[in-house]
Amino acid sequence: MKKRMLANCVSCAIGILINFSSVFGLPCVSIKCIHSRSVNKTEIVFSKLRSYSAIAVAVFLITVSIHYTFLIITASTERGNLLTRIGLLSNLIFCVRSSAAIIICICKSGYMVSHFKGFESIRHNWKITEKEDLLELKTVRRFRKEVVHCFIIIAFLLLMYLTYLMISEFDANWNLLHKIATILCLCVDSMLFMIHEVMAKFSTAFFSTYQKNLRNKLLDYKPISKSEMLTKSGINAQNNSLRRIIVLNKRLHCALVWNVEYYNKFYDLAVLLWLITAIALLVSNCFVLLTLWIDRNLDIPESGFIGMESQIFLTILTVTYSLYCVHKLGSVSQDTLSFLFQYPISKLNAEEAAQVETLITVLSTKKPILNGMDIFIYDVSLLASITGTVLTYVLVAFQFSASWVKQ
Ligand SMILES: [Zn+2]
């Protein structure tokens, strides 16, 4: 009988999340694993079935986007309320962004298959030469727990929002479809960011485990005494053991950085698009909310106060948290670098010291960095530019708002 049990495998750690998010095509990958006494295997493949469900969601969102476009054109020709038009435009951006993210992620799912397979093969190769496992069972348990907690939070938020949408009146069939589309967009957005965060944390876990082991090994390493140094075999043994540790770790570091590249190729376009539209939505929502707050006589747009406020709040939260996770991944080698700089290099011989120097060079030049199509690097410093851009455009909008509202 096949018995399911937890193992130190990629699928056991993040399988639940990927299997759920693949319904939206983020990515279209099916992950299965069997662990029993006799069998121990993980299967990661591109799933056609999941791509169909993702395409169905994308087609639905595109239909709703077309309807929003139609509404915007009608409102513009009839010279309707400016705030209503901005509200419709932000809903349109919301739908277009999610459908674009789905389509991009379906097309790029192959990279994610390579990424997961990369993790598995790196782990296997490492296990052949070393005692420790790169993915500890403790980490697998932590990831599963985190994913379940995130699902509960997202489900609760969606339920609250759904209740709010259903309580607020709706008159036509299109209105209901708009609400379903909003819920779907929120699902896509939250999945997109959950995966972004989890994958960043997952890679960080791999890097920190091997670096922790490396530091322990270097601490335990004792240069041989002067009497042993006189024998040729003593020198060879010493050189070999330190060289072996450092060469293996350098290779592992490069392999992991290379694997992060695959992940970056999968997500860069979708996340770049998400970020740009998030800025546009933040500007339009802040402008509408401030305008309504200043002039209480104006009509409240369809999405309402709570809708816009929660959009602003969730966008700020997801952007900040995901940038924080990605920043942590980028600076994962900092502890090891400071450890290496303080390492008593004077006790080592010339060749060993050279090995430590090359390790320092590798760690400081090859960083697991995620970037948006090579345009910018994702890290916490991006928050300052995003805040600056949003503030500037909200102020610009206010400069022109007097003439717009009069129209
Ligand atoms: Zn497994």
C-alpha cells in the first residue's frame, strides 16, 4: 500500500501551494510525489489540464475587460462623472493585469519546471557527497504550515470582500459578472504574490542551510600543527580537506544562483507588469479618495470607499512584504561574508588562504538577485522610488483636477 508521508523534498514543501495556484496558471505545473519504504520519487511536469482552467479564467477576465472598455467609452462620449470614469479605468487595469499575468505565466511555465527540477537535482547531488540534507524536514514542515496559514487569511479576506460586494446592491447581470471578476482578480493577485514570497523564502532556506553548514565546517577546521606540516602527506591532507569543502560550496552556490535565474525568467515580466499597474492603481485610487474626501457632494464610484481603501492597503502590504522577502534573498550571503572576513586567515597556508579569498569573491559577486527585465533590481530601495512616483502623480493629478471636475 502506498503511504503518504512527509519527506525532505521540494514537492512536500511547496506542493500544496503550486498545485492550487496552477489552477490560475501560476505556473501550469503539476507536482506529485510518492514516498514509501520501496518508492521515493517526485514528478514535476507541465500540466495541460491546468493550462485549460487558467485559459478559461483569462478569457472570462478579458471579456469583463472588454465590457469595462465599452463602459468607459460610453461614459466619455456622454461626458459622465470624472470619478466614475477613473473608477472604471482602475477596474479595467485590475482585470487586464490579472489576465495578462495568467497568459504570461502559462507561456513561461517551462522555466518553473526547470527551476523545481534544478532544486531536486542540486539536493540529490549534494546528498551524494555530504551527510546533511539541504532541505531539512523542519523547513518542509514550516513551509507547509505557512502556506496553510496564508490560505486561511486569503480565504477569510475574500469571504469578507464577497459578502461586502453581495450586500451592496446590484441591478444588472453585468454587475454580477464584474463582482466575480473582481474576486478572481484578487485570487490571481494574491496567488501571484504568495508564490513570489514563498519561492524567495524557499531559495533563501536552501542558501542559509548550506552556508550554516559551511560556517560550522570552517569553524571546526583545524590547521595542522608544525610537526605534521613537515611530512608531505600531512600537507596534502590539509590542502585537500579545506579545498574540498570550499570547492563544493562554491559550486553549490553557483548552481543555486543559476537556479534562481530560471525562477526570475518565469516571473520577471508578470511582476514588472504588476508593479507598474499597481503604481497606476495607487495613484488613481488615492486621487479619487482624496477628491471625495475634500468634496463630500460628489458621487461615490461603483467600487466604493471600502473597495478602494482595501485595494490601496493590500497593494502596499503585498509590495512591501514581497520586496522584503526578495531583499532577504539578495543579502543571504552577508553573514557568511562577514564570517569569512573575520576568519583567521593567518593560520592557513598560502593555498588555503587563496581558496578562502576566491570563496569571498564568488559570494560577493554572484548574488541571487531578482530583477524586472534587467530594468531594475527588486529590493527594499525600490519602495522609495515607488512612494516618490505615487506622490508625484497624485500631486500632478490635483494640479489638473480643478479643470477636469468642471467638465
Ligand atoms: Zn515529497
